[in-house]
Amino acid sequence: QVQLVESGGGLVEPGGSLTLSCAASGFPFGFYRMAWYRQAPGQQRELICSITTGGGRTTYADAVKGRFTVSRDNTKNMMYLQMSSLKPEDTAVYYCNRVDNVSGYWGQGTQVTVSS
């Protein structure tokens, strides 16, 4: 009964900021490395960042490095993605998931649209 619910997406102007949330349930959240992914129409899903179990180490794809910040609160089973200096190229559906996911399970994602 793993469940991942992404929220916080919406329409934002270029250069703007947005924070996404990921609510996890059905597994011991604090024991798993987590990640954010995104998928633009007609494009493959791409890994954009990851975070270790305690949040002590993070990784970022070059496309978002310096603009996005991932964090987590294990007491709330929540992960966040702070996005700033948004570009039209950031337009995509954003998903959260366990780094070790092999089941093919994905939540519904949350749409981020960067446009004037």
C-alpha cells in the first residue's frame, strides 16, 4: 500500500519560484533514499535530484543545480522541492519516488508550467 502524493504544482512565470511537496505512506519513509523526477510531454522521465535517508546529502541534475533544493522531514513522511529561477524548460509533471523503486509504481505527479 505504498502511496506517493505530489502536490504544489501550478502555473508560474519565468524567474518565479514554487515549492513542491511529496507525502509518502505505506513504507518506513525515513529508511529510504528518495528522489524527484520530472517528465515533459514527449520526453523521457528524468531524475532531477535525490536525498539520503537523513537528508544529509543531496544530488542534482545539471539542469537544475543551483536553482532547486530538495529536503525532507522524516517525522512527517514528507519530501520537498524548492524551485527558483524557473525556466520554461522546467515545465513538466514532477514525481517523487524511492531511489530503489523497482516496482514501477508512480504517483499522479504534479504539473508545473512555467510560462508568461
